[in-house]
Amino acid sequence: MTRLTRLEEAATGLYAVLTDPSLGACEPGLPSGRSALVTGDGLASATVRELVHEAIGYAAQRHATLVLAVLGHGFAPGRTSTLHLMCADSTEDLRHDSVNVSDLLAVAVDHPGVDGVLGLIDTCHAGGAPPPAEDLAGGARGGRTRLGLLMAASLGQSAVDLAFSRNLAELLRAGRPGAGRTLRVNEVRDALRTVIVGQNITGLDYDGDGPADGPLWIARNARVREGLLGGLGGRLAADELTEALAAVDPAWPVPDATPDLRAALACRERLLGLPSSPARERALRAVDGLLIAVRTVEFVRGWIGGGLTTSRIRRALHLMLAAEGRLPADDARLTDVTVIDELAFNHPDTDRDGRRAVARFVALLGHVCGMDPGDPELRSWGKRIEAPVEVNDAVEHVVRRTEGQRLGLVVSLHSSLTGDWPEVLDGWLLLDGTMIHHEQFPSGTADRRGAESAVEDAVLWAEEHARTLDLPLKRLDLAAPSGLLLAWRPEEAGVAMLLGIRYEVRLHWSNRLTPDAVLRSIEPVVAERWESIAHCQAGTPVDWLAHEDLADPHVLRGHLRNGRYTRGIGLTQHPGTDARLMEMLLAYTPVLLWPHAPDGFPKERHGCLDRSWWAMPGALARAYRDRWRGEGGAGAGADAGLADLRAVWDDEDWLRFCRFFRTSTPPARTRDEGTP
């Protein structure tokens, strides 16, 4: 058939808009993040069917909506009404070696786990794509299926020059004035009918799944975002205001989000003058949410000023959500506007208007930025957003949290000269980072059992001091030599109850307490790398090393010396009993991760760290607890992969403690210690 010279252009343009996070919001539909844009002259029908079936299975695993766009030559054999896509090995009107689009859609929509199917069909005879009604109403899912189809032409009609796909991409980028926050099949169908001549744009919107979260949509409405661009309000505020006000009056303008709030206040007054109705109440809640969000962003910027940074915003958000057993969405573009927008407009049902979440976040953000929780300005802001009680509760929560962080116990096993189980353990009680008590705890037997008993003695000693100080003890920092770090899981020690249940246990490398000359020479490098890790803006600042990267110690030592690995280091396989390898790596990095699961920690599992990184190492402690307790749920599930990791976490606090501990005369360097 005639070569479609604009096919790749149309497919690429449509794929770009569908995968734009602010518009189509799609992720690649093939496993391992592979691009799902499949084009080319040599595509055989079997390859296309195989790829689509792979995408169906992948969508089912993730309980996702599958978006399937089909562009190219199509035919309906003879007098049938079923669309077939032509591939490199296809001949018109011959079913063999073509792709039955209707069958593929029927398989996809009926597959357990697939949360609906959205089809965009740009072929001749596109109107033949819908599966038979009995396949939608019956099948393995008993009719609990959802299918949205947007088709370039009726059955028996031609589709010309990929006009459907090209105009669809343009429409989605521009958005639709007066439409809601998302664009659905019927809205897009009607809009395309006004610009495409000679093709009957056809739509199908079938929804047999009552419990589904909401209707299928093709893209977010770009016009909605324009209403608040450049102001102090976010996308969720714009979405909700547009939809809620349109339900009252489609011609009602969306107020902007400027600091003076005149438009929002005028809108509120106008709404209050209308008779009470569900639509009016929803619109009032939306306007109130905008007022809360804008006043909060304005307050935070004035109160914290230059101390407001992306890393501190992220830290406060993670602290807040971690305390509630939740994890934040994976979003590297966090700002004060986006976070407060999310809290004000996407809050749990138990928080009627978002004020509680906003107040807690602002109080935690102030704590992270070093602000005084008793500052009268904070209470004044609480009155302005009509949340004085919520702000008082949030401040009380921060004060309790601060008290829980003031006291810490450090226990070290550094006294063994051989790197094995020591005969005595050292314990330090720290208050606000300052050492207030030190004690030594003998190990009855120089083995694991004796060491764990000594650790429990140290905990009892620290708890007695904690009662005297009337402060809770929440954190236990344990330092051990390299070999013991590999063999020992101290958080699982404890006769009556696991230490990891009672305390947040953090592992450290004890060699930093008594470093040789080599370690001392590269201490500044390790400190700089911690700063880089701590201020990472997105993703996981870890360089992952596979088995082959560790095979030759001389090559690895060279890579470490020449600065190839500048962040934390993660191992995809357990290092076995190779304490020398651990010492080599720990000399150059403050953060070392390794798996204890038999199958290691391959690349496809690394993503679990991306969303949890800013809550580390606390997220690791919670993951262990969840596994011990057999707890599930969304939050535990998101952290579940972390429970297979071990970590040495030599952060700024530990590096500072090591400098405090250090004797004035460094130990001499021996021949066995070598050079890094």
C-alpha cells in the first residue's frame, strides 16, 4: 500500500505528549522502562502482537491503565467489521499475518489487574476496533472492565495523512478552554470533529467497573494550568477550582493566585451570595484551599527566608509522611508551592480541609530550618488560615519529636585489635550531640553472645540516665569493625525484645574512631562526599557495583584512588566474608549498602531507594520492623525491598563524633595497612 511518509513524525509527536508528566502522564508501557514507541519498516505482525501482550502483562503487574495507540494502514476483511492492522508481512484483506486490533483490545481489557484500556486508533476503517459487546460485558472479569476508544474514521472510511494523530497531539498540548482538569474521550472527539474534515472521528466510552477510582482520561487539560501560572498556587488548586467553579457556572473565571488574593476573596464573596448547594459548597472548599495555600507559601517565604532550600523542603515532607507510615510520590521537582498545593488539595478524608497537614508540614519545615517553634509569627499565620488549634497541635508534635532526638546512645566494638569480637565495649550517652557520660561494658565471652549481652547492659545504663533526665531514648548508634559488620545484625539482638523494635539502630564503621594515617589523609574527601550525598536533589546518590566490578582488587583500588566513585556505594551482591573489601570501600565512602538476600539486589530493584532515600536510614529501620511484624499496606509495600539491604551510615553526626573521640597523637601506619 501507499507509504505513510508522516507515520514516524505523527507517532513520535503523539508519544511525546502522552508521556509528558504534566499532560498524558504515561510511563513507558514495557518492562524495565523500555521505550514503548515502536516504529520501523521491518515490523512483523508477530512482533507487534508479542509486544502488545508484553505490555498487557506489565500493566496488569502494576495495576495500571494501558494506553495503546495504533497508527498505520488498516483494513476490514471483506464485509466484516473487524479492524486489522497491516505490518511488514501483511497483504490487504488477508487476515493471516496481520494484527486483529479488536482481539488485542479484548484480551487487554479482560486481563485481571489491568485498570482499564485506552485506545487511540489512527487507521483506515478505525471504527472496526471495538471488541464485541459480549467480550466487554462478560469474560474472565464478568464485565468489570473499562475501555475508552478514540478512532480516526468510521468503518469503511479512509483516514488521511495521519491527521487524527497530529491534530490529537496538538490539541492535547493546547488544552481545552472550559473543560475540566482532565480531557476525556467524548470531549476530545468533539474537539477533533471541528478541525478534521472528511473523517468521522468516532468515540467509545465503556465503563463496567463501578469501584474504579474515576473515569478514563486521555490527558490533563493544559488550559487549567494557565489559570495560576506564575502565582503562588499549584496545579491541583487550578484543577479543583476550574472543575468546581464550572459546576456552578461554566463561564465563571478561575481566580489567580497572586499574594493580594483579591480575585479569590471576591470569588468567595460571590459564592456566599448563592443558595446553598453541593456544587456551591465544593467551590467554597476549593477557594478556601487556595487561600490557605497562597497565605502559607507567602508566610513560609517570609518567615524562613534564605534558609528555605529544596533539600530542607524534601526533608520536612519525608519526616511528616514517614511518621504517618506513608511515602511521598517520586517527584524531583519539589518546591514550596508544589508541596503545599498537594497537602491542601490532596489530603486524607480524615483531614476535612487540609489545614492539619499544612500546619504539620510548616512546623516541621521550620524545625528543619532551625526556626523557633515558639515564634509568635507561627501562631499569627495559624490565625490567618483559620487553623490556630491545628498549628498548636503541629508545634506540640515537633516539640515531642525534638525531645525524642535529643538523647542518643553510641556503643562501639572498636577495642578489639584483631577486628574480631572484643572483650569490652565502650558506651557514650550524648545529649544534643554532646557527650555527657561514658562507660565501659565487659563482654563475658569474647563472642557474639557476649557482645550482645554487653550492648543490652549499655542500653539499661543509658535508660537509667534517660529517666533521670526525663527524656526518651530513641536512637542507638553501633560501631563495629568490617568483619563484624558483615556477620552481625545487632538490631535483631535482645532477649526480651529486639533492639530494632525499641530503637532506631544505625550501623557505623568503628575504624573511623581510631584511623591510621591513610584514613586520616582522605577524611576530608569522605566529609565532602557526605555533603554531596546529603544535598542530592533527586534520585539515589549511590554508585552500584556488580560482582565483576569487585573481581580485581587492584583495579578497584585504582578506581577508588582516581575518584571514579564519588557518592555512596552499593553492592548488588553480598561481599561474603571479605572484610578487606569492606575496608577498602568504606575508606572512600560514608555510605555503603549491600544485600543480605540470596538473590542479591539487581538493578530492577534499585528504584525502591529513590522514593525512600530522603528518609534514610530511618526508612531502613522501619522496613526491618515491617518485615518482622509481617505488616503490609501501601507504605510497607513501598519500603519492602529496603528490608533486603544492610547499610553503614557514617553521616555528619558520626564523622563529628569520631573527631571528638580521636586522640591527639595518630597511630603509626604499619606495612600491613597499605595504601588505599
